[in-house]
Amino acid sequence: MKNIPQLHQTVFSTISDAADSLGVPAYVVGGYVRDYYLGRLQEGEMDIDFVTVGSGIDLAKEVAKRMKGSSLAVYRQFGTAQVKAKGLELEFVGARKESYRKNSRKPIVEDGTLEDDQLRRDLTINALSWSLNKDDFGTLIDPFNGMEDLKNENIKTPIDPHQTFSDDPLRMMRAIRFASQLNFRIEEHTFGAISEMAERINIISKERIIDELNKIILSDHPTLGFTMLFKTGLLKEFFPEMHDLHGVKEKKGVRHKDNFWHTLKVLDNVIELDADLWLRWSAIMHDIAKPATQRFYDGIGWTFHGHDALGAKWTKRIFRRLGLPLDERMRYVQKLVRLHLRPIALVSDEVSDSAIRRLIFEAGDDIDDLMKLCRADITTKNEYKQERYQKNFDYVERRIKEVEEKDRIRNWKNPLSGEEIMKALNIEPSRTVGDVKDAVKEAILNGDIPNDHDAAFNFMMEHKDDFLNND
């Protein structure tokens, strides 16, 4: 237990004293021990899990007494307790053993030994623990050769994987998540069990599934995770639209690229530009409607006309089904999916300022992220094409900057308020107010008038009779 942050050493010492005073064994378990040996421990806020052979609640109470400024939360229905102190969340539980009825994933829980508790862990690398008692402080307990699996970069279950995954099918997702986060391989027998039992993931709530999926997406190697989700069949169970991107059709000797592997490449490219979860989701979703819009035309080949608009439409339905938020984060993904083809269409010296203004207006503050997605969407291995496409986007970005500096369209707001329109035209609240605002917006985006209040007001008054006659 060398090179452990001083704060953590102090906490472990406090828990050691508390456990010895109660006469119970205590252990730090799971992720903390694993990450220590991987060199991934970080100072600052974090969760640390502890197991005692006895009452986890009683140990937590004793620890809270000894830690100044700490807070204690007890969850008697689960037999657990949490102590918060100095940015750490310390989770305490009594060692348990579990048994399962044939047709239920809810276990019968009984008090158990440390060995019983380790047997119910999901992976060998998560079953490592250190003793915290004075007589054997810092002793590593590793009943399933988890250290060997860490050394060999191996993901493996402590017991038969069929039993582990049957007890809690979410463990299949967790195995892939840890492989994705650590860039490990899943041991062959464990991988085979996931493939055989993939359908059982359907008994897990969407909230638990999406929590694991987002952790995969935010990992350093999400494409590794998605590849495993695809190959095991898990992806098809909860995200069939992404699974269906896979495959290449051929007609009259003409093939198209495999949109599943293309999407993963775009995801890889986005990660090099930005770490944001929702930009990564935009990469995942950008071609999601291609299978539904795929058509073949003689002399043209394969087309996917309208996949951008349909993909944006599908986004809300898919987010709702997966349990993702339906707020501004969903609308952000929708926007980027809908607009991801627009910038490349502006690669021409003859493109008008009006077209650039409309793109800036529709993208708003997300214009920079849209351009990141567009650049990530370049997956050709042809160096000449890659360079040409990147230069095209350089040109578009220069044009966007020029037009924005001149016209200030980004996050545009109408220069005229409803109250001002009603007063100037001497009208009550009506459709005419909206018509005036729309007309002003179109005039500014078309470049007919400058983007300022006086020009908008004069435009309204010049067309006053037209607006009133249309009321």
C-alpha cells in the first residue's frame, strides 16, 4: 500500500481503529484496489467501498464518530451506510452471500464471510481486497487470481460466467464497459457466455443499461466497447437501430460502405477533437437513418437522401426508449444530426452570404461543434481526399467567421419585440405580430436589410400596409 494519497491513508487508519474497537474484520474492496495496481488512483472526490464481516452500518457509525465534519446516511433496507468526509464517499456493507431462485434476479441475501462476498463480485479484477485490521493491515486477498488477470489485461468472471450473468445480466454490460475503459480483452469463455445470454439483458431496467452504455461512450476506447456489444449480440437487444447500420449491399457491382464501422470511425475521430458525451452521441446518431433511406438508382448508385432529417426525427424516439434525457441535450443531438450535411454543401466560391447566415442561424452556439462533427465524418483512407475535404471545411469555417463578424447572426434575436410591433401598427396580439417577425428574420437572413433595430423598424413600416391587409 505504497504511494497512496495521504488523505486515503488517514481514512484507512481511522477505519482500522474503528473495526478493531468493534472486534470485526474490515476490508477495502473492488475498484479502489484494482485502480491502485493499475496506477489509476486519483486524488480528489471519489467513492471507496468497504466490507466488514458483521454490520456495515455499525462500522459506518463508528467511523463517522471518529471523523470530524463527516455526515452519515444509513440505508437499513439494504444493510448499507455511507460516510461523507473531505470529498470522499465511503460506502460500508456487511459481507453477504446470495442465492437465486430459478425465475428471479432478486437474490436471497444472508450474512456471509469475506469469501462469500467475493464470490458474488462481477469480475476477478473487482474481487481484490486489502485487510484494514491492525494484525494484517494491507494484506492483499485475491481468491480468483485477479492480479494475474490485471497483468494479462484480461476480463474474466470469478465463477462460471453463465452463473454470474444469470444472477445479474447487467454484468455483461459491465464486463464490456471495463474492457472499453481499460483496453482489456474479455476472456474467451466469458465472452462466449455473453453471446449466449445476450437476450437476458432485456430484464434489466433501461436506466441501468444506459448508465453502463454512457460509461462505455465516455471511455478512452468506446469503439472497442461497441464492437464487443455488436459481436456478442447485446447491441441488437437494446439499440437495434445502431446494429442495423451494419452490412454492405451490392447491386450491379456497386457497393456502399458499411455504415456501422463508419460510425465507429466517426466516433473515434470526434474523441480526438472533443470529450463531450453529447457530441459523441451526435457521432453515434448522425447516420442512424441510413438503412431506412437507402436506395439504388442506375447511373447514380446508392443514395441515402433525407437520412439527416429522418435521423433527427428518430432521435427523440430513440432517446426516450433508451432512457436518455429529452431536454436541451437531446435537442442538441437532433440539431447536429439534422445539420451535419449542410456545411459541405457550402463549399463553393459562389455560395451566397445568405446560405452561410442560415447555417449560422440554425446552428447558433453549436456551430463549432457542428464543424467538429463534419470534420470527424471524413473517414476516407485516401490521403489526397482527406486533405481536400479538410481544406473544404477550412474554407467553410473562414466564410462562417467572415459572415458572423459582419452580420452577428449567431444566437440571433429579432430586433423587434412583439410589444413594439403592436404599438407601431396599432394592433392587438394577433398572427400579424408573428408575420412581421418572420418577415424581418427572412429579410435579414437574405441580406435585404442589415441586422439592426432601425433597419428592421423601417422595413416593417415600409411594408406596413401589406402586413395589415393580410391580417
